[in-house]
Amino acid sequence: MTPPDPKPGATGCEVLAQTLGPLADCWGSEQALSIDGQPLSARIPHTPAFLYNRRCLDRAVTHLRDHLPAELGIHYAIKANPFAPLVRHMAGLIDGFDCASLAEMQLAQGMAQPGQQLSIAGPAKSRAEHRFAIEQGITINAESTGEIERIAAAAQTVGCQARVALRVNPPFGLKGSGMHMGGGARPFGIDSEAIPALLERRHQLAEAGIDLVGLHLFAGSQSLDSDAIGKALDAWMDLLEQWQLTTAFTPRELIVGPGLGVAYHPGDRPLDLAQLAPTFSRLGNRIRALGEREGIRIDARLELGRFLVAGAGVYLTRVVDRKISRGTTYLLCDGGMHHHLALSGNLGAVLRRNWPLVAVDRMDEPATEEVDLAGPLCTPLDVLGKSQALPSLAPGDWVAILQSGAYAASASPSGFLSRDTAIEYLI
Ligand SMILES: Cc1ncc(COP(=O)(O)O)c(C=O)c1O
């Protein structure tokens, strides 16, 4: 059962449990945020820093697998966190990687284990990306008909077939998602109404160097609504079954983005995978049946990032100064938006909301005051927290921002104001 929202006066332990659900106990003891019994402030030499917790990564992947049918593998979307030691660790846990650039493909190639599969998605891919993917047998998720032509040209140059999956822009979005990437007009994917004609042309495309291996289905991310996730996955399967009937196309590869979200803000509840298990099981059954109609086993993967890595990361910052300005207490910290843009509300949020933030060495103490936390940048955008409930902190005390394992270090303007970058650790 999900614990209730932390109340004003909640301890760090309560915030941790509310935010991370089953992953919370990877972060240690009652008094201090810890790994293997050692407080983070004793394990890390300085702040600001990102710390990623191996055991928490293991737990996140195992927890998901425990709720998936055998038909569904897991692809890690490197864009969520491309820190090389973390990607290497993930390679031991998952079945393949989703890449978004040449550098991510090269990283994944170096880490992937035998039999693991790679794919690349994203609009406006470069010629170098197409060539590299074709040479290495990486599946290219085609985002437009123009891209299919460019892939065919690259395949001619390289002299071998390109493995291509059509990325579909569906007629629906993923309801409740923080990031809509499907439905309506989109730069991503090929509109679903144009897909059947392309599937009909698959033999012609094969002559032009395009091996149409499958489909890539991704409508949105960061959804905490199990019903909406279930409805979107059902709607995808309706489309696929309809296309099989009308075009006799059965994908050999299927990559499906479920859009599983994590709890970032007050009021958010972590997804309950037990509730989603019937949805995944239905998806697995429908995929199996789709393949059986053609006498094949479809290689199907769920493609996701933040759900696997967000909870395994914390951003650690230290209070440098405490001041009161006209009645508001400020904690001025050594970390800020240049390392963690999303925390400041400037990475796609319409309105900034507070993040789960705890006092690293005082996890068992109830919050006794509300404070604003700001970073070192000379801009009002550099906000870490507003009216945030915490125990009373002084210069030198450490603060951890939870859920910082995804879209944080690599998604932030680290060159802004020419300050030091945050060091990343995997422990
Ligand atoms: C194509 C694609 N796959 C996977 C992801 C990963 O999404 P998430 O980290 O929310 O699981 C994204 C995120 O934007 C994406 O665009």
C-alpha cells in the first residue's frame, strides 16, 4: 500500500517512503541517507554531486521484471542517464538499449552484452548516425517518409540492408503524461494513417535496402495513471491487429514505450506495478497471438528510462549560507539549476512544483520550518525549493534531492555561469 502524503512535519524517512515506494529501503538507515550502512556524507568527498545507487538500480529492474510476462523484454533509454558506469551496470540487467544519438550508440555498443539489441530514435538523425546504425545492425526507428528515403540512400552507400522500425504517431496521446509525444501533429513518428501504405510497400522497400523489421510505439512519458497507460497499450494493440488484417504485416520486432512515471511532486503517488501487471499480461498475450498468426515469436521490448533510474539517483548539495529576507528564510546552497534544470522547474514544467528534498543526516527528524532554497547562480530561476518543509538546517548541512537519477546531470546547462560541473558517482 502507498503511504499517505508526507504531512507538514514529516521526517525525511517519510518523504523517502512516500516518494520511492518499494525502492526506499535501498537508501538505508533511520538517521541518515545511506548506502550499505554508511551515510552518504561520509561516502562522498564533496558537494555538489550526483550519486547513483547500484542496489537501487537492481531493485528497480527486478521489481519491473517481476510484473512482466515472459514475452516482454526491457530496453533502457540511455537518454534518461548516459553516465557510462551506470550504463555499464544497466547492461547487466536489461535486454537492450534505446539510443538517441551517435554518441549514445557508441556508448551502448561498448557496453552491450552478446545478444542485446540496440535501436536509435529521434527526428532529424544525421547521415553519420544512419551509416553507423546500418553498419552495426542497429534498428533505426524511422520518424518520417523522408527519413526512410535517407536511410535507403545510406544503405546503398554502406552496401547492406538497414534494419528499420516505423515509429508510429498514434491517433491518441498518453493521458496524464508529463511529456506528450504522440497524438495530433508531432515531429515524432509517422502519422498512423500513413502506416498501412508503407507496410504494403515493404517488398519494394526491401529492394531499396530497407528491411522493415517492425514498429516503434511511443506516445508519451511520465504518466502516473495506470488506467491511462493500460488504455494506451490496448489502443496500440488494436492498431497492430487491424494492420495485420489489412496489410498482412507482422512485426518481427516491437518496441513499446509504456511511459511509466515516477513521483516527483507533493501529491504524486508511485505507480503500483501490481495494478499494472494485468495490463502487461494482456499486452504480452496479444503480442504472442499476433506472432502466432504468422508462426513467429515477436521480439517485444518495453522501452523506458526514468522508471528504471530516477529513484536510484540523488543530487547532493550543501548549505553555504542561511539568511532571512523580509520574513522569508533562505538556505543558499552550492548546487543549482546548472546541474539540475528540472528541479528549478525550467525543463518543460508549466508551473514549478517542489521536489522531494531531505536533510541527509537528519532523516528521522520531523520538519520544523518552511524555507526557500536557492542555488549559487545570480538569477531568480535558480530555485531548489519554495516553502519547503525541513528540519532547521545550518551552513555545512547536506541536502539530498531524491528522484535525481534521470534527466538531471545530462539534461542541465552545466556551462551556465561557468561554474564547476557536478561529479557523478555510482556506488
Ligand atoms: C523515444 C523515446 N523512448 C524512450 C524515452 C524514455 O522515456 P522515459 O524516461 O520517460 O521512460 C523517451 C523519452 O522522451 C523517448 O523519447
